[in-house]
Amino acid sequence: MSKFDEAIETYQESLKDLGITIDADLLTAVAKGLGPSIYNADSSKVSSSDSEEIARVKNNFLIGKLGLADGPELDAAIDSVIEQLGASNRNKYRAVFYALLVIKLGQESFYA
């Protein structure tokens, strides 16, 4: 099994433990879009307690990559995903976090 497949399997196990369902094709597309960052222990996860990290998610992914306009709905989506994954959960995988943001903001067509 490739490292990529192992990462996807890890994400799916995490989602199963949380009782969350994400389309496998969407999760795979988001993970591919993240490139080699998914293989680094630090960059593969989102630290929801770090305000600079959350600002990077918003600016680099939501605004930069998806091309969304800045506004309170982006902050609300981020807060919602943090709550959904569990604020105390230390394994908020970036690919899962981003895929949930894509779904919450109705941007699935970006990865179609």
C-alpha cells in the first residue's frame, strides 16, 4: 500500500471513529491537492487552538485556493468544523478538516 493510500485509510478511520461521512472521492481529491504536506506529522494536522494556524486555513485555503470572499461565513464554517471534529481532538487531519470546509461551504464542484 502506498503512503498516500495509508494516509487516506487513516483519515477514513478517524472519520469513522467520529461518526462522520465524507465522499471518498472528495477526500482523495482534497488530500491530493495538499501534496506532500500530508506526510509530515506537523503539517498534516490543523491546530485549532493556534489562531495563526486558523488564519492560514482561512487565507491560504478558503480565500487563496477556493477563491472565496472573506466574511463571517468563513469564520463560522471553520468554527463549525472545529466543533464537529471536537475541540480537544488533537488529530484534526488537514485533509479531513479541508474536506469538511468544502462541504460546509458548498464548494464540492471545485474538486469535481
